[in-house]
Amino acid sequence: MELKDLLNRITVNPKIFGGKPIIRGMRIKVENVLSLLAQGMTLEEILEDYPELEPDDVRACLVYACALVANEAIENVNVEATP
């Protein structure tokens, strides 16, 4: 999967967690997944704890973090409009 396609898995909805980046509209924050990785959890452990996640969701979190650190544009993140 292309990096830009992975970023499509990251969404922002002002009504969910105050607009923090989440994965595919679910109530799972990107920062939580990154924190689990930083604590040493493996991909398999994360997927076991969060069965609704897919391996590419975790990769998307890493791509998102890398783009932020590199100060790159993150145009493929879906921002959901609120009524």
C-alpha cells in the first residue's frame, strides 16, 4: 500500500476526542497506537488488544507521525465535516 493511501486511514472529526487524529473514524487515537509502540508492544499484541484494527492502520499511524516530524503536508488525512 502506498504511503498516501495509508494516510487515508487517518481521520479527524471535531466531535471525536476534540479533533485529534483517529483511525478510520473509530474511537482509537493515533497517539494511543504510537504510545503502545513506544512502550514496546508488538504489532501482534496491539492487534490482539484492538481486534478492529488492521496492520495497515498501525502503519498509517507511523506514516502520520513521520510526516509530522518531517514537517510535510498531510493532505490525505480525511477531515470529517460536522453539521
